[in-house]
Amino acid sequence: MDRYGRIRWSSLAAAALLLAACGGGDGDSGGGSNPPPGPGTQVPGVKEQVEIVRDRHGVSHIFAQNQRDLFFAQGYNAARDRLWQLDQWRRRGEGKMAEQFGARFVPADRAARKFLFRGDAEAEFASYHPQGKEILTAFSDGINAYVDEVKADPAKLPIEFRLTGTEPGRWSPTSSLIRIYGITRNVSTEISMARRIAAVGLSTTQELTDQQPPRTLQVPAGLDVGTLTTAILAEYQLARGGMAFEAGDFPRSPLSPVDRERLASSLSASGGTAKREPEELLALQHESNNWTVSGDRTASGKPILAGDPHRAISMPSLRYMVHLHAPGWNVIGAGEPALPGVSMGHNERIAFGLTIFAYGDEEDLYVYETNPANPAQYRYKGAWETMTTVEEKVPVRGQAEQTVTLKFTRHGPVVYEDAAANKAYAVRAAYLEFPGTAAYLASLRLNQANNWTEFSEGMARHFTPGENMVYADVDGNIGWFGGSLVPIRPNPDWTGLLPVPGDGRYEWAGYLSGSLLPRILNPREGYFATANQFNVPDDYAYRDLTNTMGWAEPYRYNRIVEVLKTATRHTVQDSAKLQIDELSIPARTLVPMLAGLNSGDADVAEALQRLRAWDYVASVDSVAATIFEAWLPKVSAQVTSLVVPPAGRSLFGTLSKPVVFARLAAPDAVFGADPVAGRNALLLDTLKTAMGDLKTRLGGDVSAWKWGSLHHIKFDHELAAFLDAGTAGDLATQRFAVGGTGDTVHRASYRTSDYRVSSGASYRQIIDLADWDKSLAINVPGQSADPASPYYDNLLEAWAKGDYFPMAYTRGAIDGVKADSWTLRPVAR
């Protein structure tokens, strides 16, 4: 049993399910989370001994004697913990799903291959690091070494492979260079904007569109917004989102046909082929916090740097922590299991942490007139230009490989063709034509940076995703660098917010040099914070190139600054408290509008009393937080229905909170003949509706409506729907109450269906430049994907409660929290 008293997978599911379904086994659940017995393991490909020390929190500290072995061991170790996740990541990104799951996946493979980088491979490798090719080769070799190991001993295969009747494939040095996982989805905004204009007109769309900084929307001459539909980007979305599984995808499974249906449903519900983030979270996934505080404002006299990137919370975790130690390397932090190095953390000299910086607009949708006599030709600068075609062989399980044809214009992959209308559409993406644009890999240069100059040189090459990277060093410097890949649109009327004709009138004039990107060293305030808010400096020379969409609402940033500006002796514990700060500025903005309002309805009167007495902190024991979170979306929806014309409501969705609050603060005729009275009636009516909904859901005892009784985190194993109820329950995590909301610094967005937290801090770090070993971190829910591992969900409770573990860095500190260790040894010759 584990520490919660639950029977673990290895004793129950492996014995009951695997032996029955897979025809035997030794009780090892696979995934390789536990080290092999004995002092070490001979691993083909290791040149010298590599020691891997795993601490009791599940973090591996890898000590190698050379760079090549270091990254080989990182790949090998990641595969031991996350092999199914890695295999799905690679297959979907490279367009190789059909190889294991059949011909149904050929269209998805075809779509994914359109978004592979096809430029200069040597320039690509060198962009990430001077030894980028060696590092990526070693990393893929390490993964392959473990793949070979589990193929030789199928008992080590993770359960997902055994039940689907599949096996992991091999990696190449380019497998980590997949583009579709980068956060660069702004081409979807262009279709959305066009559809809004078609529905309600240009002026209304302009009025209701929140841009930072404001720019005038212009429909390009010759563009018919009425013809632009979501079907145009169906293949683009297929490339990014993949396909859900069906029972027929697993003909080699040992399960019955009925159980295969349940298995397909389980794997798809848990994230489909590669842990896809739900569509409703795409607009939220870039929200994160970070800050760096000067020693002049800390108790130690040295800087403190903190960060907590927000993404969809999944099992296994998106993030993977590791400590890499070899000659020239000593860096610890978090990245993603499919990538070498770490994307946020610290080395012996500097610390760094990221949030998304939405400055560069990296995608444009081009609309072409095609030749009626030859649809493979498109009009460009008054002449017909022929599309480039590439034919590729797609391996297909159980049958001959299929040939797929990929079409490209001079701007990029063709994603839709409408022969009847003589139209074609292509996506121009900076990450497809510019080397070094695989997500996060440019952090390899930061991993070895020793000072601000080297950090800035590395950030000048950190193209994708755009990052607010905060900085601190042992010499006392702090700073911020806005990393981004920024296409230059020379036409001042070209906002990048709408598709453009592909006839040659709309061409990028190159890219902004990384040496010209914004940065700040040692800000006079003594701190610098970001929370994805619009933060391009007013005096920045290239401010007019700013992407005006994609910036987060300002509430988290405002709260962070509110706290930091009063700090004079800031500590690591203060940063930890701030990361879990649950004060809601939207509540502090909206609730005062109830001042002076009364109601004869008993439920509304009680709501008014509780809201007015509230401190605006969405703690787990707050009843007012529950009332407010039920009320706010009803207010926003009602204001939206008054402001947005009926034809556009489904397209605009709910207006942003700043727009809603501004309308409520200065009510106009949309609220009625007496705008103030109409506004007040709306507030009370929606409050009554919210209270009614809560009573239906939670009962009549309002005092029991504590936020944590609703708002929680819990994980079911991805095979839960397939397993019997008892086994599924054994594999599920405990339920933990969680404070915060989608608008607090402790961001915990949730599914409205059951209030389960779905998005938030995928990782938290607080780095103490005075003593590395006093730094703190937390991953969620654990380091391993193997339910048999003690590191499967061991961090979930601490994450939910806002606790951390020490980020052990020196050898003495590591040995003090050591759980186990093993050695990778060269094969004897």
C-alpha cells in the first residue's frame, strides 16, 4: 500500500489485469520507474559511467563525466519514467501514428507532416547550441537505448503499450524539433475575426475587440470575409490536435472487442493521442507568473527569482524536473520530457524563469485565387505560380505504406482547397521557415550562461515560444528579456489579425533581429514581474510590430506588483506565499458595485451580506468565493447579451472581464432608459440566479458552501473508464480542496461541470541566489507516469496545499534527500 493506504497498481492491476489480459508477466507494471537491482546496469551507448541519484521527491540528479553521456542519460531516464507519453508525442508530431494504429490515422499523419521544419538541418541544430547536433543525437540515443531494453524484455513495457498491442518506436536527433507543440496558434484568431466582421460588421467588431495597444482593423482589399469558415483550418487543427482513438485502432490488443471500445474511450478522454489540451483551454494555456527581486529588497541581500508556468494540468505531468551535472554543465530545473536540458531553473551563476510573451505574431493565413484550368496554380504578382508538391511514404500497420501528397505555396503548407470557388489557403508560419524555432530548446544556451551578456545572447535566439524570461545572478543583477520571433509586416494597415490575399501585396519584410528585442537590466523599482499582461515598453523602438491580441487580463500582474512594491525584506517564503496568493481583483472590482443595493429576496440578501463582508480571498473555506464564482459568469454573460448583437454572440463568446467591468462602471443605454437602475437590476437578478443554482447543487445550508468543497483537484488514471470500479478507484488520486480561481495569482481554472481544476501551475520554482539549496520547487502530480512508482502522484497533495520541496543542488544536499541511485555502465568489450 502507498502512504494513503491504497493498493498500488503493481500488486492489484498487474496481477489482476495484466496477467489476465496480456497473457502473463512478472508483476512489473512497466514504465521503469524503479531502478534495476544491483549497483548498476550495462547500457549500450554509454561511454563512461553515469550516476543517477533520485531524491525522495522523484527528481533525478544525473552525474556524467562528459556531455554526450549526460544527455544520453537524460533521454534514457526520461524514457524510463514517461515512455508512452514520449512515444505519443513523437508519433503524432512526426506524422507516424498510422504505423502503429492503422490507416485511419493517415490524414492526421499527412497534416502533421505539413508542419515539420524542412529547412537547413545544420543551421537548425546550431541555433539551439553550438553542440546542438551532438546533444540532440545523444538524447535520442538514450531514449532508443531504453526502447531497445523494453523490446528485449516486454515485461517492462508500460501498461498502455500492452493493452493497445503496440510498441514504442525509435527516435532520431530531429524528433525533439517538432513544431506543432509550440504555443503559436494565432492564425485561428484570423478566421475568428473575419467571421465576426461578417456577422456584425467592421465597426462593431472594432468596438468589441480588446486590443493592446489599440489598432484600427482593416479588411484587406479583395478579401471576402463572408467566405471564411472554420473548415479552412480543419487540417491545421488536426495537425495540432490529433485524433481520438477507436476500438479498431488496436487489432493486436489482447482484450475483447467490448473492452477495446472502453480502452479507446479511456485513452481519448485522458488526452487522446498525445495528452491534448482541451479546446476550451487553448486561450488560457499561456497564462503564467514570474518575478525577480533585487537583493536591495530581500532579507538576504541577494536576489530571489520565482516562476510558475500555467498549462493544462495532466497526468502524467507536462513538466519533468531534472538536474544535469557534467563538465561544463550544472543546471537544475524543469522542462518537458521530450526535450534535452531544462527550460527554467538555475545553474551555478544564474537563475531564469519564463512566462509566455505574446509580442510576435508568427502566423498568417494567405488566401489565393487558383487557376480554373489548373487548381495546382495560384495567382501571384499577376502570374500563375505552381504549388510545390512533396510525396512521402506513410507506414501503415498491417498493410502497404501509403503515399501522401503535401502541397506548399511560397508562403507555406496548403491547408485547404476549394476547387469550386477557385480558392486555396496556406499558413505562413515563422517557425516553419526560420531555424531554431522548436519550442524551448534554445534554453540549452541559457543552461550554460554565466552572466547577463551570455544570457542575453542566448535569449536573442530563443524564438519559440515567445518568452518573458526573468533573470537573476549571483552578482546581484536582475533583469527581463522579451524573447520572440517577430515577422515584420511593412504595411501599416496590416494588423496581422485577418487573413490576407496571397497575390504578393502582403509580404513580410524579414524578421526583427534578436539583438533588438526588448530587455531591462536592474530596473529601478528593484523588481520585475510578468503575468502575460501587455508589457511592451512605451519607449520601445519597435512597439508598432506588437501582436495586439493574446495578452492576458491584468489581474494577476496587478496583484503581484501590489505585493512586491511594498516588500523591503522579501524572503523565499514570501515568494511562496505570493505564488499561492488567492486575492481576487475581479471580486474587488465587481462587489463594490453592490454598495447601496438591497433585495427583499432572502437568498439575495444573504449573498449581499456575505459578499460585502468578504476580504476577496478565494480560500478553500470561503463561502463568499463560491457565491462570487457562480455569480461572475452570469454577470458577464448578461452584459455580453446586451452589448453584442445577436448575430455575433456565438462568435464573440463572453466579453473579457475588463470590457464587462467598464460597461458596468459606466452604464449606458444598453441597460435601459435608466442605465444605472438597469445595471443594478442586472446585478441583483444574476445574483438571484446564481444563488438558485447553488442551492440546487449544494443544498440550502449556505454556510456549507465552502469553496474547497467544490473547487478541487483529482486525477483518474487514463484507463479508469476501462477498469472495473474497484481497480479504477485504487488508481485514482485522492481529492484535494484547492483555493484560488482563474484570476488569482494562485491560478486554478476549473471545469464548470464539476469544479475540478483543469489548468494552473504546471510547475513552481522559487530560487534563492543566496543559497541554492534553500530554493524550492514542486511538480504536479509526480515525476513518473507509472502507477506502481512512489513518484506517480506523490507531489499532488503538496501542490494542492501550496507546499514545496527543497530544490537540492549541492552534492551534500542531494545525498541528504537521496532515495536511491544506480549507475549506467558501458557494455564490457
